[in-house]
Amino acid sequence: MKLFANTSKNALDPVCRMTVNTDKTDLVFEWKGNSYYFCAEACRKTFEKNPEKYVAETSNSRKGWWGRYMERLNKATGGSPPKCCG
């Protein structure tokens, strides 16, 4: 017997990036064959107005100066970690 079995599914709200339990919400929007789950009605309505904006933002792109630095570093090294003086 598992003490902490997780039988529910979690999804990321594409607007506010909160974790949403898909078993406990009825705030769902179907778009291009995918289901998107929301924490609040306001997030769902915002997504409906411009879904492309939020779907593009759910990629793994980093933000801010650290994100830009890491993207440049990954581009320069081909995504492999730097080799130390070994």
C-alpha cells in the first residue's frame, strides 16, 4: 500500500503559470486539439482572447538577464557542459 499515492493529474495554467489539479477544476478550454486548464475564470477568458500568445510562452525559453546568458552559453557550447581543467 502506498501512503502518498497521487491519483490526480496536474496541469500548468498557461496564463498565470499556477499548478491546477485537473480532477478538481471545470475551467477547461479546448484549442487545436489540446485541453488547457485554468485556476480561475479570468485566466480562461484571457487565454480565449489570444491563445497563441500563451501557448508560445509555455516553451522552455528563459526570461531575464540570466535566461539570456544561459541561452547564449548553451548556443556557444552546443548545450554541453563546459570542460574543466581536468
